Amino acid sequence: MHFTEYHVRLAAYAVIGDGEHILLTWYNGEQGKAEPGWSLPGGGIEFDESVSAGLVREVLEETGYEVELGPMLAEDHVVVPATVDRAAIRAQRFYFAARITGGTLGTLEEDGTTDFARWVPLGALLEEPVNDVVKLGVQLLRG
């Protein structure tokens, strides 16, 4: 498929852990558009911002924490098929190590897709609904 035939969505996610826990956000499913579950802090990058600036903004909105980004750990993409109303979407995703430098845990986002953020024990994730970005984030934390 030629690049003029699909849309691109850039997204970035922060991988933040303390050895026993991972910082996650609760994705609310956008009123039935998807299944609710845990996600990594991060999300869509705005048209006029860099990937790193967008990720720092997203982490603050979703968790209340200010962060300093480390190296990019991974990248991947998913494809959302076309519908009768829109072209196919390639969601290009970037994963960065991050370190908390300030702030207080608490979601600042209002009427968004994140309801709250929590430090979740790594061992508890088998029993929790998680999306694919969390699975990769845990792999990246464990090295």
C-alpha cells in the first residue's frame, strides 16, 4: 500500500519501573471503542510536537509525574484496517526509558482516555487486563 493511501498515528510510551513495580495507566476503553485495561503512560503525539516532547506531555497528563527521557528502547507498529469511513491507519509506536524528576501521582487528564495511574506489582500483571504495549514494556524492564 502506498503511503498516500493510509494515515499515520505517532505514539510514544514511557517504561518506568522500580524493580518490583511498573507505572501504568488505566485506559477506559473510550466508551466502548476498545476493551478497558492497563497501558503504559504515553499516547498520541500532536502534529506540531516532537516525539520526546509529546511523550513528556502525555506522561504528565496521565500520571502527574514530570519525567526525563532516557534512551529509546524499542519501536513497533500496528495496523488498523480501513473502514467505509476512513483509510487504514499505521500506528507507529516508540518506547523510551524514563525517570521521574518531579510531580505527584495523579491523573491530570480530564475527559480523556486515562482514568488513573498506579504502580502495579509486576507479579500481579498475569491477573490483570493489559494491552500489548504493557507486555512489551515488561519485557523491556526485565531486559
